[in-house]
Amino acid sequence: MKIKEVIVVEGRDDTAKIKRAVDADTIETNGSAIDEGVLKRIKHAQEKRGVIIFTDPDYPGERIRHIITQHIPDCKHAFLPKQQARARRDKGIGIEHASITDIQAALSVVYELMDEKTGEISKQDLIDLGLIGSPHSAELREKLGMDLNIGKTNGKQLLRRLNMFHITRRQLAESIDRINQEESHEQ
């Protein structure tokens, strides 16, 4: 799998794992203290080839994603659920701990950010679907995040991400249907 865009990761270990999974170039942020030089390199890469932000599914990773998105808003995003990025014996979370298959799958479903104000999904849609305001909302949001490859979110983040990634009401409903079907098969 050859990736046209440059993939932004947090560190050397992430780069090594990405290069084992796909043929791609990376830019390392070296943690959440992103300096101007790194942001300039990411901006240049975005202008020339495009950028995919692929940070760890933890607080520092989300912080890095947010900083880059504020400076370079047109980046694409790849997400990996925490359970796929967990180290053996629970010793950390990171892209470097994920399987090659999981990395390839996350990169095959890359989302391009859209202006969240143009989104068609409303807070009421999330209430109607049980994604906020019900006893099992958090669990359903987590499954939805995995199904749509948008990461784990709270209610407010979910609305923002659904609209930011330009996910339609139909796509949302189809995802909820898949989750409900999986749950009915498990019982």
C-alpha cells in the first residue's frame, strides 16, 4: 500500500511501525511540544502532497492533532481505537503497539476534514439515536467511533467530528444499524 500523503506521527517508533505497514513518508512531532519548525514542515507537506495526521489515541495524541489542525486545517485524519494501540501487558498506548493489519485498515479509511458548520447532523439527531442522554450512550459512541473510524468521543466531540468529517445522516444511521445487528448476534 503506497500512501501519497505524508503521515504525521508522534515519534521514531511510530515511524518504524508505519513503514512496516505501508510505503509512506512521515513527519515526527517528537511529542506534544510541537515547535514552529515542525509545523512549517507539516504545512509544506500539506501544500505539496497532503498530510494524514495519525497520532496515538490518548490525550497527548489528541492534543497534537488539535494543534496541527488549528495551524493546518485541511489535513486528513486516521484513527486507531485504544484497544488496537494498547501495548502487551498494558504498558502504554501508541501507534507503535498496533498490528500492521490494524494500521493498514486505519489508513485505508482516511477522512478529510470539512467545515463543521456545514454539517447536517444535529444534537437532536444524537439524542434520537441514543448517542447522548441515555444510560448506554458512552458505550454506543465508542462502538460508533470504531465503526466510522473517527475515534472515541464524548457527546460534544461526537457532534463536532461527525460534521467535521462530513458524515451524513444516512451514513450515521447505517453505522448504528450495523452496531445493533452485531449486538443482536452476540446475544
